Amino acid sequence: MKIIQKYFLALIPPPEVFQQVHHIKLLIQEQFGIKYALKSPPHVTLKMPFNYNEAKESVLETKLTGFLKDKKSLNLTINGADTFGKRVIFLAITPTPELMDLQSSMKIFCKRELNLVDELSDRNYHPHMTVAFKDLKAARFDEILDLVKRESFQTSFCVDSVSILKRSAQKWNLHKNLAFLG
């Protein structure tokens, strides 16, 4: 039976950075009731959400493992807070050549090998970790942004895998980590 599920591909930070970013999301929820960003773990998106046949998850994993065979771990840097207009508040990720190359090659791979649609945000890639969006109200935007700026931080960390996240029960959950093999 063909069951279509939602997935996306991301870089998930190591536990200490993960906890710091999650803490910011929790503060936003506690102080402003903004909780939509808590529906996914802290991450940097590589491929926007897409539909895929759940019965073929192993094909997805095998193809992605093949894609990652020559990829090396990379360093990411969080560099304070920023926004996309008054719609999204995020922690800024420095767009290094290595990260931009990974995302660009991932975009091409997804289109050619997985027959996925090339989304506008795939073509205009701006790496970030979202901490508030969707249920973010314009009336409280500046207050929330001030909180995020106070709590934001600068750090560098290494990632050595791509994570497949899968939507279940209205949340995004880690489905599988696939290691860089290069």
C-alpha cells in the first residue's frame, strides 16, 4: 500500500548546541505562547519538506547514503539572531563555501535522483535555525526578537551527518542520521 509521508533533510547540531537552541524556543513559548518552532528539533534545513512513499524509505536512505559517500564533515557557525521580515526569527548560520556547496549538490541530487521539486527556498538558500515563525504575531514581534537577541550566542560546531526528519503526529521527528563518508 502506498502511504505518502512528509520528510525533510537537515543538519542537526551536537547535543550542547541543540540544548541551547531548544532553550531559546522554550523561553519564547513560556513568555509569549509561541510554540510552533517546537514542532521540530533545532536544525539547519538542507532540503525543504517533501512527500515520499513511506514504503520506499529504504530507497531514500540508500540513495542518500550514496550521495554522502564523498562528503566530509563540516563546521557550522551560529552568529547571533536575524529575521526574515516580520515572519521568522532565527539564529544566523554563516554561509561557508562548504555548506553552500553541500546544499547546492543536495538540491541537484534531490531533483535528479529522487525526482523532488526544486523549491524557491532551495534555489535561494539562506542557512539558519528557526526559533519562532508561523504563530509569531506582529504585535509582539519586536519583544520576541529582543529576547532572542539577548539569548542568542556565537559558536562553531562540527556536523558529520545529514538527518532525515519525518512528520508524525503534527511534529517533525528524527527518522535517521546518515553519516558523511568522505
